[in-house]
Amino acid sequence: MDSFEINKIVAAILMVALLIIGIGKVSDVVFHVEKPKTPGYAVEVEQVSNTTDSAAEVAEEKIDISALMAMGDVESGEKIFKKCAACHSIVKGGKNKIGPALYNVVGRKVGGVSDYKYSKALAEYNKAWTFEELNGFLLKPTKWIKGTKMAYAGLRKEKDRASIIKYLNQSSDNPQPLP
């Protein structure tokens, strides 16, 4: 290889390097982005109070469960429950799936299915599935019982929650009287 060939190779490499640098400079001019005065963004932090009220107790005071239950109907609850059916069975004698079987759930102790492995949070939650508890849990499970394995975002609409609760209550050997 003679020196002329080497000069062509070095010139090509330098030309590519200059081209890349030039394109970078031109794109900075064309797509100019002004830097913010203060870098980053503000993170809003919720203040935690030192009171002993749990989220469940606070939510129970805000919700009139009898008015909420008046909004729902069993037929809508059956349709909405199809989202839940991927993880829970609702038939009598139904097997546990990813989540426990929900037949006879209203009035049952939380974590009360003996052949299902609950998260520690649900196993230690010493309450029963009342209408109020179900409403709070279905609104946002991870916020209602911190540490639950249930990875479900929750139901925002009150009517949907009331309908599901009515459907769950109806799917029982001994339905509870509505409030």
C-alpha cells in the first residue's frame, strides 16, 4: 500500500469525524432547547399525620354505605366481575385461582380461605369482609391494606363498586342484609 492510499483512508476518517461533529452542531442550532432556570421538577410530598386513625377508619366516616349500595345492581355487578374472573372464581365450590375463591366472601373473615396462601398483610388483617371493607378494598386494594399481593388498580366509580359488592353478596349461601 502506498502513501497515497493511506492519505485517502485518513482523509475519509477525518471527513466522517468532521461530518458527525458538523451535524451535531447544526442540529443544536435547528433544534434549540432552552434549559430550565432550575433543573429537575418539584415533587409533591404528602404530609403524614401522627394520629392513630387508619385509612380504613377515615374512609368509613366519609362513605355512607347504604346510599352507596342503593346505587348498584346485581346485573351490572355480574358484568363488571368479568374483570375479576381472570383471578377469582365466584361459583360454589370453585377453586382458588391466582386469587382466592370469592363465593361466600361477604361476612367472611379477611384471609379466611384455608387452602389459599395470603400475603402477610391480609393474613394478619383482623376484620371481616363487610360492605364498608369491600368498598374500601375495591377502591384501591394496595392503599386499603398495605402489603397486599393483589395487583389491581381498583374501581373508581362508586356505582361499579356497589354493583360488584351486591353481586358478591348475592353469590353466597347466606347473603347479608343490605344496609
